[in-house]
Amino acid sequence: VVINELVCEGCGDCSVQSNCLSVEPLETEFGRKRQINQSTCNKDLSCVKGFCPSFVTVEGGQLKKKTKGSQSVASPADLGPLPEPVLPGLGGAQQDVWGIVVAGVGGTGVITIGQLLGVAAHLDGKGIVTQDSGGLAQKGGATWSHVLIGATQQAIRTTRVSMAAADLIMGCDPIVTAGKETVLRMASGRTRVALNVHSTPTAGFVKDGNWQNPAQACAQEIAKAVGEAAVGSFNADAAAVKLLGDSLYTNPMMLGYAWQKGWIPLSRASLLRAMELNAVAVAQNQTAFEWGRHAAHDWGAVAKLLDPGQVIEFRRPPALDEVISQRVAFLTAYQNAAYAQDYLACVNKVRQAESTGGASLSLSEAVARNLFKLMAYKDEYEVARLHADAAFHRRIGDMFEGDFSLHYHLAPPLLAKKNDKGELQKQKFGPATLKLFKLLAALKGLRGTALDVFGRSEERRQERALIVEYKACVEELLRGLGDFSDAGQLRLALDIARVPEQIKGFGHVKARNLAAARQNWQALVARFRATAPARL
């Protein structure tokens, strides 16, 4: 399953219908959309039930396991030899037991890492006890593997790592690692943390489409618990996908990272042998282990492979000129240059008024983003244009290989059946639909004219009316703000200008969201009018 992000409205109905954590947030220039995590997707297609035409199923092919021809380094060995780390000793004058907690998300191999450590300890002749929180209920939820490695078996007297007794936390997910169960095992001055900074979206995202990932805050809490010097972190998920083609190799990469840091009292040979005995994707897991070692030794060198143009990418918010120019170009392709100029004229009017008043242009940006959202409404012509877009098909080609075909899941108002609630029901359409998409995209000039058969529906008439209503509202805001000297009024105007962010989805989903947004819109406008009656 693939989501065409430009078609997606970010309404979240796919998450509501599927209750699936493999439907993840995707932050884009045009707002938050959805994407499918191909590594964790179980392909039950329940997300396709979401009332949205952005879903495409790929049939007959398979995921590319590794990006071919796009990276200059074929294997971690090409980065050169690595120094052998100084490993912790056990017994004698040193401590007898080494406590490791592997913390992550169920279904991603957390318990497998615990098992690999156990087998490797056995091969090295050390004592070993492991205890896992496993089972079907753990898939997608917080999971831990407690590993106790002793100088002898008799040295180990517990079955779990005790409070404040962890020597190493392998944090495969920052949210789980920052959780109470894990933090209680940490002790400043003793515990080292190998942290994957990529966080898997939680069930909170399924229930709340505006959920914000707390990964950064979690990393700060972990550093506070053990000290910044005791934390080694990198984006193992991004590295695994880029270098090995699958995020399932994140955890063995974390294992290699922790070992190279000198935080695991086991030999490299025993760990690699344990992977051989596990007999699952042996070569890939061993390669992931070696990539993790390189990430620990010289993250900069590995980061260059993930983004050859820039080792560290500082993402700055786009300037207002860039925001506007992107949308003018989009609307030109959406309809024509005159349509885009109509958009630009409205935005420039706000910008001129705000500049004269010496304000920060925040209202101009809000109008630029939200007027665009309303003007670029996704009717049949636009959905067809975006699905026929060559860039989308190149992305599919970069993800899959083999003799595959694309199938589209749509609910054309003129063809779709309705359920007992009067809601249109989606149908599956085959590869030949692409020809129809190209034809419809070429007919976009009919949009809004007397020949626009799609434009006669209630939804389309409503979308066109919203554009007119929003422009009139912007005019009212400018009159009410006057010289922009009232900060409270400006904040209220910003809230009003951003109301279209709440209008998401298609069909009955959009109608439901519009009804809620309109109530909020009316209440905000009433407050604005009450505080600026003289200028209105």
C-alpha cells in the first residue's frame, strides 16, 4: 500500500478505519500527511477503507531491499578498518555482573537482540540470564529485554536488571527509553545509553491526527537522567533504511553501535556467530552490526552516505517569498496562471497592509498557506492530475521492483454505491485507470464552467463558496486590524486565518470536519467583531 502524499488531506480517516500504527505522519510543505511504513505493514489493507482517494496498492512486485546505484559505498568495509574498542571486564577486581536493558517497540526485534546477547555470552563462556516482556500483546507496544551477563553463572542472583543497576540501556525507541520502567534502571555515573533518536508513532497518533512526536523531549529527559556524556545517539532508523533498505535492521545496527562504544562485555566474534546460529537474514544483520560500529566511531562519515550533500541538515522554515512562490507555481499547474495570480493578489494585499503596520508578516503567511489550501481543493481533475504525475510514478518505481501494476481505490460520485448511512463506498480500479486520469487532468480547464459535470455536486459548490467566503473574511480582518497595533486582535486574526487547517478530507469526512471548523470560525469572527466594532 502506498499513499500519494499530494492527494492525501491528512484527515486521519485511514487511521480511524484501520487502527494501524503502520500509518504514520509525514510532515510536508503542504502540512501533515500520511505515509505507510513498508517495514511494519501487515498488508491487511484495512487502511484503504479510509475515505480518501490517495491510496494505491502495488500488486505483483516487491519492495526493493536496497537502493541501487544511489550510494557510493557498497559495504561498511569501504569506510576502512575500525579500531577495536576496550570492552568491559568482568570478575576479579571488576564487577561480576553487567546489566543491559534493551528497550523498544514490540515486533521490531527487541527480544531477538536479547537472545543474540544471550547466545553470544554462552559462546564466550560467561553466565547469562535474560528475561523478556514478549507475546502478541507486545507487538507495537513498549517491550523490554533484560540481559544479565556474569563472570560466572553463579554470580548472577536476579532475573532482571535491578533499579539503578543498568550498565547499558539500548534505547531502540526514545519514547520507551524515556518511560518510567526504563528510567528507573538508570543511574548517573554508571549507566550508558545507546539511543536511536527516531521514534515510532504511538497509538496517540491513531486517536489524534495532530499528535506531536515527543522524541526530542524524551532524549532530553534521558540525558538528564544519566548525563549528556553518557548518551550516544544517532538516527539508526534512517541509516537502516538508507543503507540496508529496511528499518527492521535498526536494532542490530544499535547493537553494533553499543559494542563499538565499548559498552558490551562480549567479543565481536561471538556476536556475529550468534547471528549465524539465529539463521535469519544473517548477512544483512551482520552488515547492520558493522554499520552500527562505523556510526559509533565516525557518525559524520556515515551521515555523508545518508545525505551526500550535507552531513548535518539544518531545516529552516521556508521564507514567506518561498512559501508564496511554491503555491503560485502549484496553482498555475492546478488551473492556470490567471487562477494563481488571483491567489497572489489576495496574499499581496495582506502582506502590504501588514508591512505598513510594521507587523511580523505572520498573518500574511497564514493567509498564504490557508487560501492556497482552499483554492487547491481536490476535485476529480486534481486527483487525476496528481495520480498521473510522473514524479509519483518515479517514487513508486524507486520503492518497488518486478512486474507490478498499480490499483487505485476510489469512490467516484457518479459511479460509487452508497451505504445505509448515505456515504459513498470506495471501489478498486485497475491499471487502465491511469489513462482516464491523464484524460481528466487534461480537462482541468472545464473546472468551474458550465461544462463541469463534477462541479455541480454539493461538495464542489461548497468548496468554491469557501474560497469566496475566506477572501471576504480576510478583507474584514484587514479592516478590523487597522494599523496592526493591537497584539490581541492580531492573535485572534491569526486564529481565524488558520481555520481552513481544520477542513480536511473528502466527502462525508470533509463535511464533518467542515461543520466543526465552521462553528469555530463563526465563534472567532464574533469575538473579533466584538473587539473591533469601530473599524468594521
